[in-house]
Amino acid sequence: MIHRGILEAMGTSAGRAPFEAIADEIRDEIRRGTLKPDDKLPPHRELVAKHGVAVGTIQRALRLLQDEGLLVSRPTIGVFVSNTPAARQESITIEQLAEELADLKRRIEQLERH
């Protein structure tokens, strides 16, 4: 029987690779503030054990997040949450975005009337 956490890490939707699911989880932890700027991530072997995947999968997920500017690797020290604006950026829902766009539209219409 396959452990449920492994299935979740692998992703259940078609075309979703395990490294993408792991990157999504870490990305969400950063956005929620569970992981804060300058926090050190657990060592690779702990992440391997937690997610039940190969070390290469963990490395690929972390590399993706480094490319996005969310993580920074410090050789011989570890991987840390970046202190850049990308790491501090708050996530926004589609509903929030739609509300902001509707508000902007109303403001533009008011300005055009004057």
C-alpha cells in the first residue's frame, strides 16, 4: 500500500510531477508565513523522508523555487527562504483580483464623468 503523503506529493492531477507538488507545498508555506525570510529549510534527507521521494526530486523542487527567487542556496550552509520581495509577496485570490479590477473600473468611470 502506498502512503497517502507520497500520493499527495506526487500530485493526483495529470501532468503534475512530484517535484512540482513539493515546490507548491513549500511555496504555500512561504506565502502563509509558516516559512519566513531567512528561515533555513530542513536538510535534503529530512525532506526526502517527509515526502517519500528521491533526493533528485527534492533538489529539482528547490531549484525551481530558487529560480523563482523564493529560496537561496548557501553552499555548505543550507537552503534559506529568500529575503527578496518575491518571497514576501502575498498571494491573491481570483476573487480578490476581480474585486480590485471592478473597483478600478468604477473609479475610471467616475473620473471620465467629471
